[in-house]
Amino acid sequence: MQHASLWQLFKAIPRGLAAVIVGVGSFLSTQWKQYTPFGQMLWILSLFAISVDAGISYEFGTTLSYLHALGFGLVALAFCILPDVAAMEFRKGRKTTAGWIGLACVPLGFVALLTHVGYSASIRVGDMQQSDVSNVKYEDTRAAVTDAQARIKQFSDRIASLKAANPWITSVSADGLKAQEPALEEAIAQEAKRGGCGPKCLALKKELADTMERAGKAEELASHESMLLAAQRGLDKARATAKATNYVSSTAVNHTDTLFKAVSFLRGDFVNNVTVTEREATNTGIMGISSLAFLLLAPMFYFAAGLNRRPGVLDAWIHGEKDEAPEDIWARQAKRNAGEVAALKSLEHGPAGGFTNNGRLHSEISIHDERGVNAFKKELASHADRALAVLSGATA
């Protein structure tokens, strides 16, 4: 039994979806028919604008939670539709209800505006921040190349200076010169034992000092050459990193700077370099104006569409309309034409040999509202049908 119930539920799903689709289609069809052709165009535009408006609010809400996303989307949807509802209530004479609905649109619009500004900030400010971080890395790689080049130049200059001042330095090594130290020290000691440190001993000491000095210079040269190689490797690495790091051009930064420069040009005080403060202030203005435009677009389209409803639609909503059973319009027209012809034939020959009242048909109708206008149009059409019926009878 349980499996059978599940199977029945599964089979009911397509029928449920079909019912939903038919219901939505019927609703949209009813909405479509209430507008004039121009109103239909405005209504279509309002649907697109509402989708964008609610989508922006939803996307901003997802940065908090999915419940916030749904709530913000519904707020945007309500702010788009309720102004037209308030106007309809006002035209129905329910001014208090219209006032409360209009008053409720104020906080709804404020919240919707906050979501639009938040979404714009997440896009524009986020783009500017990401480009700043990327370009800092880009500048760092360029600075690393410059530093490596400066180090290479420094060590190359010192090596060249050592070689120019000591031409012999390229023919000896520090280790070889240091190896002479023990022998010279032993010779100095032997001379001192023979009778003190005489001229020969002093000469040996001078030779030892010169040898140690030359060893130090040779060691310095070797150290500089080693650091030059390390700097060269660092330059190669810095160049490879710089080559892989590209400059990031921010659309938001370019847009903001260009707009600020254009405004400064129009003021007669052109600014070439935009400061961070000027950029942030301009960007804030752009976000505020664009968010306000997005916010007002959908309700304005929807409200304007409501002002272009077909004649009689509003009166039917206000005064109500009678539900009539479906009837064959062709049979109804044929029946009406037959009755009109019979009535006109009875009036065709009056006491004066023509229509009554000297051949004129007289009728009165009072016009007080739009329904009266529609009734007057139907009366005119009825007279036209009578005239055609009379002419057809005369021909026959």
C-alpha cells in the first residue's frame, strides 16, 4: 500500500507542474489583456526591470545568507508593484488604504536602495581593491628587478675598482697568499734568534704584512665576485617573476577617473592625476546615482503601464462586473438583427408614411463615467445595425 501511494504521488507530479504552468500562463494572459498596446510594451519592460531589480537584491543578500537573499528579493518585488496598487486603491476611492500602502513603500524603497548600493559596492569597490592588490605585486616585481640591477652595478664597480688599483690581483688567490704566512713567520723567528730583528728581519716582517694585505684584497675580490653571481641569479629570478605578473587595468578605476577628469575639465580646472580621496568620492556618487536609477526603473515602468489600461478595466474592478454564461456570439448577433429588422419594419410605415416622429428615431443616454462612454458606443453601433437592416429591407 505504501509503494502504491508513492507511485500515485510520483504520477501526480507532472499533473501538478502542468497545473502550475497553466495557472501562471492564465494569470499572465489576464494581465496582458488589461493593457492597451502601449501599456503592454511598458508592462513587458517592467517585467524585465523587476527581474533585474530583484536579481540585484538577491545577489547582495547571498553575501549574508540565503534567507536574506530571498527577503531582499521580495522587498524589491514589493517596491516595484505596490506603487501601482496604491494608485489603484486611490482611484477606487480608498484613499486611506492607498496612503498606508504608499507609506509602506518608503521603508521598502530604502531597504531596496541599500541592497543596490551594497551590490554596486561589492562590484566596483571590489574591482578597485583587487586591482590595487594586483598592481602592488606588479610594482614589487618591477622594484625587485631594479634592486637586483643596482646590486649588480654596485658589485661590478667595486670589482672594477679593485682590479684597476691592484693589477696583480687577477694572478693570485687569497688562499695561495695565506699559505705563505707560516713560512714568513718562521723566517722572522729564525732571524730574531740569530741576533735580534735586524734589517733582514724587518724586511721579512714587511713582506709578511704586504702578503697579508694582498691576501685580504684577493679575498675581497673573490667575495665581490661571488655576490655579483648571486645578484645576477636574483636578477634573472626577478625578471621571470615580473614577466609572469601583469598590470591589472580596473574598469571601475578607469570609469571613475575619466568621469572626474571630465567634470574637472568642464569646470575649467582639468586634473591630470586623480587622488585616492577624489576617486573614492566620485565612485560613491556613481554608485548612489546608478543604484537610484535601477531602483526607480521597475516601479516607474509598472506604474506607467497601469496608467495605460484598456477603457472599462478600472471601472469593472471598482464597480464589479456580472458573470455571464458563455454564449454563441454569432447566434446572439443573428437573433438581435432579426429583432431589429422586425421592429424597424413595424415603424417603417407610420401615420406620415415614414418613421415615427417624422422619420426619426429618438433615444436618450446619460454619460457619467467610463461605463457610460462604453454604453454610448454600443448605442451608436445599434443604430448603425438598424440603418443597415432598413436599407436591406428597402432593397428587398
